[in-house]
Amino acid sequence: METRTLALEGPEPDTVELCARVRTLCRDGPDAVVCDVRAVAAPTLATVQALARAALTARRLGIPLRVTGAGPALRALLHLVGLVELLGEPEEREPPGGVEEGVEPDDLAL
């Protein structure tokens, strides 16, 4: 299993350059690409946008992209915009509407 890693630095990365780096890393068909974001001290929505575009670029090439080293601020931003899957964590969602809990025959009505 081959995983390739790239590092992201600064709060406002160059999205075009980042996506070009992802395309280069995906060229020979690795199993995954990991983006290390430890150096991003003060992430912004531009950081999130760059990561989202990089993930989309990798996905279009059939390669998953995962983010590692995210600090609390970046983790919160990724959760806020619904990109928690980039962290490799399951997204917490509300149960679908109209779904009721099972009732046992001997349960008392409230």
C-alpha cells in the first residue's frame, strides 16, 4: 500500500499550486495521498477551500486524500463546513426524520 504525503503551510495556500502538487502525486496511482497540515497555525476558510479543492482533485483521479496534523481550529472549521471526512473521522449526523425508536409490546404508553 503506497501513501504519498505533501505538506501544507500558511493560512492561505495557493489552491492552484496545491492541486497541481496533488495531481503530480497521484500520477502513478498511489493508494492514498495524505496532506500534513501541522504547520498551519491559524487556518482560515481559504485553508479549508484549498483542502476541499485538493481533495476533489485527488478524488477525480480515483485517489482518496486525507488530512493529518490538524489543530483544533482547523478541525473545527472542517466540521463546520461538513468536510470532517478529510480527517478520517466519521461525520456525526442527526438520525433521519420520521425514524422512530422500536417499541416493545410490554412498554407502557406515556
